[in-house]
Amino acid sequence: MGDMNSVWGFIGVIVFACGIYAVYSYIKMKTGGEINASILLGKDFVYKKCKDKDAYIKKAGPALLIFGFTALAYGVLDIIHCYVYPMQAVDTAAMIVFFIVLVWFAVYTARLRNKYY
């Protein structure tokens, strides 16, 4: 395909990698109790103490997992669309779903940060 599709395909690779990182962060958070500051908190909250770490993990975990699996799915679909088999409608629908989940994840985790930090 053209150069423009290579750029979009690269974005698909980045989104896929973000999905892997989100799922990895979820597993690490559930097994070790370590909250991933880079994906869930941001630099302003890194050094603050969590008011109720267990409750935060219980509420943030499913959101992180939903975001991770959505990013994985969209990344795979976008990579297939750009490099293997063009499927514009499926790729566009997946992108819309990904962005909806991304906005929901950002709003939801911001509310959790404000409640627990």
C-alpha cells in the first residue's frame, strides 16, 4: 500500500503495544499490588499516597483490562487492514470503538484518582 497506510499501520502497532502494556500492567497490579503510575496516575499523583489501595485496584483493574483488550483488538485489526487485507469499514468501526473506550478510560480513571489520591 502507500506511504500513508504505512503511517497508519505504524499507529496500529503502537496501539497494539499499548494494549500489551495495559494487560501486563493489569496482571502486575493484580498479582503484586503495584499500581502502574504511568498508565493510571500521571506524574502529579506518583508521590501521593493512595487512601485505599485495595479498593483502587479493585475498581481500576477491570477498566485497565477493558482498555488493554480494546487496544489489542484495534491494533490487530488496523495492522491487518494496513498490511494484509484492506477492510475500511471494519477498521473505521474498530477505531471508533477504541476512541470511545479510550475517552471512557481517561474519564473513569481520572475520577478514581480524584477519589483515592
